[in-house]
Amino acid sequence: MADAWLHIVGIGEEGMDGLMPATRAVIEAAEIIVGGDRHHALSDSVTAERVAWPHPFDALIDVLKGYRGRRVVVLATGDPLWFSVGARIGRALPAGEIVFHPQLSAFQLASVRMGWSMADLETLTVHGRPVEQMIAFIQPDARLLILTTGSETPGQIARFLTERGFGASPMTVLANMGGKQESRFDGVAESWDHAVPAFNTLAVECRAAPDAALLPRVPGLADELFQHDGTMTKREVRAATLAKLMPMRGALLWDIGTGCGSVAVEWMRAARYARAVGIEPRADRRAMAAANALALGAPRLEIVDGVVPAALEGLEAPDAVFIGGGLSREVFVAAWEALRPLGRLVANAVTLESEAVLAELHAEFGGELVRIAVQRAEPVGSYRGWRASMPVTQWSLVKR
């Protein structure tokens, strides 16, 4: 690492005293130290030019590039590569220019305090991100460690838990771990009322009441969990649709004719950091999609007002495309040309006209054409009978 000029150092509540001698020497030799007020206070014994986080924070990379060739240290909390600034810097600068110096992360310290195995829990962050994204992880018996965004965050999460029938879930806030001011606050979600420090880590053990909402991350949520106007991809067809779309970590979906957003929301819930853009020309349906995204833990759903194919121009190339509305040959061609290699495309049709389009495209491009028919048992007078939903013709293919 002879060419490395940038050192990214994790520092804990113990400050300089908690660092290994080699890491201390790196900080002491720095010409420039970049970090937040708290980081500078933890290393105030070192004489160097001090630089605060830039505003906006996205300017950080350009600021660092301006120091290339000098001895620069960026201070972060704990492990700089675990939900921290190190990952962003590492994506922007050549690996050979950076040396990382990790400390114990807040997750590791919290798991020790709770006596929880890290192999058996979910590690999440809502720091600087929508708090609602943790909703997707509320599952019976799940253990969650969450980096929060402020003193109010545990109360918000307690409300999410209580509203979904997990009010009996034990919650613990851990603050200033490893330092002289370390503190702990215990309670349960339904009665949470602690005033806690702004910089904290939250531990939650999800306990479901008999009437708790079951929201698995496997696609196929109940239709009644979504706000909708009756026009939506129903539960069984939605599960089959997501299976063909194949949600993957960080992958991007275009949901064309998103309606209430049910497919896009389930795509984002099904894989970590999965992203989705819903294109919908009707304002009332865009509003329902936004509400469903918040309620079901996919707050980063991007919703575009527009008519396809024109609305697709300028969007990031997708890893998957679902055409649930506005199907035409023109729309397919625009989506197919934009789709990344190994991308998946699924189109559903319920009308004879749309079926004819799919049949023609299937004959030309191949893929798999199936018809999905669902019947549900419903009362027929004092008896029960099968009531059929409209069959759905589904075309799916992979771009190779």
C-alpha cells in the first residue's frame, strides 16, 4: 500500500486510548483529519488541520480528491465499512489509495451487551434513511439491531411494532457503548417512553400477538394489506410474477403501469437494497402506491408520472421489467432494449387484445407463455362454491 495517502480510521468512545499503536501513529502523523464534531473531540490531542463533514455530504469525495498527495485521515465510528462512510469512499477512489483501520462496530458491541449471536439477527441502519424501511424486517421472533437516526427513532419504531401487533416486543437502547457515559434503556414497544441520547443503537426482539400482521418477505402478501381500487396484481398472480422477476440484492425494477404499487413494493421487500421505479399516469394510483410503500417498508420506491414509452427515457437501465399496464409492442421494445444483460421481463394480460400482443411477441422472441387461473371458495347461499377470478396470461423471458 505504498501509494496509499488516505487512511480511514474507526474510532470508538475510548478515543485515542482505544486504538492500536499503529493506528494511533497514523492519526498522529496526519496532516489533515476529516470527521464530525464527535470524532474531532475524541482525537483532540492530535495537532493537524481539522476539516468538518462537508455540506452537502455528497461533496465529500471531491473534498478528499483535493487532498490527494497529502497525509489524510478520515475518522468514522467503529467499522468504517459497515453502514459507514468508508463504503462510499471505497466506491469512489482506487483501492490502492486507501487503508482501512476498523474498530469494533456498534453492532458487535450491542450483540455482546444483549448476549445475542450475530449469526442469528438482522443488522439494519435507518441513520440518515427513511425509518419506515425497517418495517419489512418485523417478523415473529426476529432479533434486530438498528443504527438509529436520532433520539426520536426508537419511539417511531415502537409505534410501527405496536401498530402491527408486536407491541409486546422488548426494546433496548444502547448509547455511548465502550465509553464512560455508556447507558442502557429497556422497555417494551407498546409502552416505550424513554428519552434517550441522539446517538444510539436499538435492539428489538420481535414478539407477535395472536392477531399480529404477518408480513413475510417472500412475495404474496394479502391483497387487503394494500390500498387499491380493485385494479391490482392479485396475491397468487403477484407471487408468480415476482418469482419470474427474480428479486436480487441491489437490483432495479421498472414497474410499468404500477397502479397501487403491489409488485414494486414486494420486489423491494424481497431482497436487500432492491430498488424500483413505478411508472403510473394516474395521480390517485400514484398516491396509493406511495402510501403502500411507506406502510409496508419500501419507502424508497420512486414513482414517476408519465405514459410509456416516453416516460422511460432517461431512467437508469433496469435489471427487471414488469409490464402490468399499458402493454403494447412499442412499450415492450423500449423496455427490452433498455433491459440489462440477464435482465428479466414479465408481462401480464387479462384482455383478449393484450393476450394477442403477448402471443405475437412470444412467437417472435420466445420465452414462456402461461395462463394462471385462480378460484376461491365463497358462500353460495347456505353452501360454498368456487368463484373464478379473471385468468391472467403471463409472458416471461430472460435477456441473454
